[in-house]
Amino acid sequence: MNARVSFLKYAGVLLVALVLLTLPFALTAAGTAWVRITNLAILFVFLSLGLNIVVGYAGLLDLGYVAFYGVGAYVYALLASPHFGVHLPFWIILPIGAAVAALFGVLLGTPTLKLRGDYLAIVTLGFGEIVRIFLNNLSRPVNITNGPQGIAIIDPVRIGGISFGREDIFLGLSVSGPVKYYYLLLLLLLLVIVVNLRLQNSRIGRAWEAIREDETAARAVGIDTTRVKLLAFAMGASFGGVAGGMFSSIQGFISPESFVLTESVMILAMVVLGGMGNIWGVIAGALLLSFVPEMLRYTVVPVQIAVFGKLLVEPEVIRMLLFGLALVLMMRFRPAGLWPLRARQREFSKQDVVK
Amino acid sequence: MSAILLEAHAVAKRFGGVRALHDVSLTIHQGEIYGLIGPNGAGKTTLFNVLTGLYSATSGSFTFAGEPLKISAPHQVAKAGIARTFQNIRLFANMTALENVMVGRHVRTHAGVIGAVLRGPGTRAEEAGIQRRALELLHYVGVADRANDLARNLPYGDQRRLEIARALATDPKLLALDEPAAGMNATETAALRTLVEGLRADGLTVLLIEHDVKLVMGLCDRVAVLDYGEKIAEDVPEKVQRDPKVIEAYLGVGVA
């Protein structure tokens, strides 16, 4: 019985791996744009998983999460572009970006330790705006961020002699830049998921959840809530920093406009839609909210033209309409998310316990 | 008489103009069950909250296990060896019973983020130890069969026991129970009594706030009575029961 279950499990994992590995070639057939869209979707998975640590595990509502994405992106841009003439390799910058973002996480966390719920949300929202405004204005007196013009010609990732900015032929197979990024992101994603799973089932992960459930009781059983909360902010932020760095290198150009409040809201919606606290739910939420709007973009226009003969409603309008509708329906019928935390119960198998 | 575990020295707590505790001094000996009773609003829970660091005392101090107890944060009190339960149960409702107790091990374990991510042999051994100890404690208080259920789904009596298991997981020297029998029926109260007596037999010191006078008088080695924030009596139950000041506090002054 058990062997059979584990066999099915392995077969399932193998199948998923196979699909993920061949996916970019299928997507390339549909158009390179879809590979780019997939790459951005994976970045949003990083971001959602990072925010999930703060919101889902520790229960701290953060509306300024995009700030850490921005910090990571600018760290990468400044250390790998002609702007300062610095060109460090990506495997050095990504950890730096993660560390700097974590530092910003602590910076945000420290003054908000005593706040909960609405009050915390407002302060974090303000923090997100402050970071964006700083990015916008740090061009004078010393030009650090290049202001609203942003930073361009950011180095693509380079591993050995292979640049991720152009197409290459491997074994007679043409592999485009986005496809290379896809595999790199997949690798990072695997890492991010493993880190997340391990954190969740650890002493620290349990402490986060305890704080979410009842902070007073958590303190009474000996959890240093100050430290553990700051750790949640720092860990969550570092994921955002890594995502930001990858975003920089993929896009080749960033400006403060990419790190606005609506992005924070979108990431939060992914976490909530998928199921706060459950890694797989959060991933599903991020993928859903990344892909569905893009699909609409490609279907709404042709459908309208076929039916009405002209474009009546812009895709963007329909997107927000459906998005709003989806959130309302979800709050009504599945308030805990599409794939909520409940599944956790099965983590400790019965036979370990009943003796 | 055995050694002194906890001593309160003239502890006072004011909330603005309200004098919730006024120079309360008491002495708890190693291995005894010490009852704290008093009419509603007498300051019992306030004393608990001051002792466990949820409130800071206006004045006064504590000596615990021969050393001055520094109460700057609740988690340090837990580390020093004082664990508590709450009058209105405060479990981690959306975590399993087992996880609730595992959280209690936090203060006696060390793995950090890096340990969790790398999950080396040290971390794995510690994690296994946490789970083993948590299970032992669930067996000890008698809710092991509900280990995988969310705490919120446990029956009331089991929730009370689970909260005790979580407190025990911190390896306390002193276990402070805030009205553990509140809302329990006679059977549940009897089982609780057996549990607390077992704790004493295992060498633990228990500080007990309780309204159920019968339970307190039957269970406790010594009892202190608080009234309007002041200690009016502290002795063995038989003597406290006959103390005129205690009778007055509970029943009022005779008219005749």
C-alpha cells in the first residue's frame, strides 16, 4: 500500500518535472512572448512566497512588499550596468541584493513591531511609497538611481561564456535568451520552495505561526517575538530581493514605475487567493493571477472583433473587472483561499503518533 | 520545610488610580501546590501577569530559585523557568495539538533560519527530540489521541490539558495555572486534580489560581487569599478556611 502510494508520488513528481523541463519549447512554438510571460510569472511566485512568510506564516499584513522587489532590482542594476560602470557577475549580486533587501526588511520591521492589523498595513503601505519616491528622487545631488528615467542596459546573466541576453545553439537546438532564463528561474524556484518548506516545518516556522495565532501566548511560552518577527520581515524581504535582481537582468531596464503600490496589492492578492500559509496554494495563486490576465490580453480583442466587429471594451478594463469579481466571489465562497492551509494536518502521519 | 522557589517582595501594581496590587509578598516552596484565591477583582490574575512579564510591576520584586527574577519580557520569564496557562484558554487555534506543544519547546531549543534551511544532522536530531518530547507530554496530559487535530477542534477539557502540556514543554520549575478548572464539569475537574497531583509527585511546583474553593482546599498545600489587591491570609487550607478576614472577604461583615 505505502510502496504503491510513494510510487505514484514519484511518478507524479517525474511527470511534473518533465512538463516543466519541456515547457519552454512548447511555449516558444506559441510565441517567445509566452516564455517571457512565464518568466515573469515565476518571479511573481518568488514574490508571493516571500510575502507569504510575512503575511501567511507570521500574520503580519504588509502592503509595501514591492519595496523589497525594488531594492533588489536596483541593487542588481547598480552593480551590473554602465550607470556606475560596475559589472559584477549575477551570482555575487543576487546574494547582495537579498541581504540588502533583508536589511530593509529589518528597517521596516523595527518601528512596526508593536503594530498589528490595520495599523501595520498603513505603515507598510507608507514604507513602500517612501522607497519608490526615494528611487524617483535619488538622482540629485549625487545621481544614484537616475530618477524617473531609470537605469538601462543592465547586464544580462552570464554563466561561463554563455550570455542569457542572446540566442545560442546547443546540440543543434536553438535556445533563446528567455528560455535560458526560464531554466535558471526554475532552478532558483526549486531552491526557494525547498527553503520555504524547510522553514515552515522548523522551530522558527512554528514560532511564526504561533505569533500569527496568538502573540501573547507565544510570548508566554518563551518566544522572543521581537526577534522572530524581524526574522520574518528579513526572510520575506530577501526573497523579494532575489526576485528583483532577476527582474533587472531579464528586463535590462528598470525604473521606479515598476515598483508601485498596485504591484504590492497584486502580490498580496496572489497570496490571499491561493491560500495564505500554504506554499502550493500561494504558488497556484501567483501563477493564476500572472497567466489569466495575459491570456485575456490575447483573447479579448479577437473575440470582440469576431463578435461585434470592433473593439468595445479594452482588455485592461475586462481584466480589472474579472479580477474584482474573482476576489468578491472568493471571499464569499472560499475565504481561506483556493488551496488553504488545512492540508497541513496530514504532515505528521498517524502512525508516528498513535502508539 | 523545603527550599523556597519563588518569593514576591512587596509587589504593587497600579493602573492609573486603581490599586490592583498593594505590597503583596508571598513565598512559594519547592514542590508544593500553592493556591491563590480571592473574590473577583482581587488581583489574582494581575499578580500572574506581573509575575510572567505581561505587565510590569509598579514596585516590588521577585526572587526565583535563589536569584532575582529579571522581568523585562515574558519570554525571559519562560526561559527562567516559569510557565503559565491562561484563564481564557489561549491556544494556537489553527495549529495541531502536537504543534502547539512543539512550540512550547522553542525556549529550550536553538535551531535558527540557517539550521532550518540546511537541515543538518544537528537540526534533524533536535527536531526529532522536539517531536518526541511533545508526544510524551501529550500522553502525560492524556490528549495524545488528538495529536493531529487542530487545537480549535478539541473539546474544552482537552484544550485546558493541551495548554498545560504546552506550558510543561518549556521545562518549567514553576507552573502557574490560571483557573484551570473554570467551566469544567465534575468529571473533568476530578481528572484535572489527578493531573496536578501527578505534577507535584513528579517534583514540579504549582501556583494555582482557582475559584473552585473545594478544589483549592483539597489540592493545595498552602493558600494565599487576596482581597482588593492585598494579601489577607497565607497558610495551610484548614487555617485559611477559618480565618475571620477571609470569611469577611467572601461573605461580608456580619450585621449583628
